[in-house]
Amino acid sequence: MPPERRRSLFDGLAVTTPVGRVGRPDDIARAVHMLAASGFVTGGVLDATGGANLATGR
């Protein structure tokens, strides 16, 4: 995909998330680290979507 098309796609996706941007690899790495560092969490589902799946009321 050409860089300008990729940027346009990401910009379009960014406006649909409450955080206003697409996720970066370090966002996921921090979430994984948080779970791995916890000595008490034994499982679960972590929604690391920047709120993209929340109802926006639009």
C-alpha cells in the first residue's frame, strides 16, 4: 500500500476512536506488560482498542 494511502486509512480510523488515534505497538506492549507484571491476574480479556468498539451515540 502506498504510504499516502496508508496515512489516509489510519487518519480515517483515528477519528472513529475516543482516543483520537490508532494504536501503536508500544500501546499493546504496555498492556501486555501490565498483565504480565501482575502477580494476581490469572486470565482475562483486555480490550486494547482505544475505545473503537464503544457505542458513540452518533
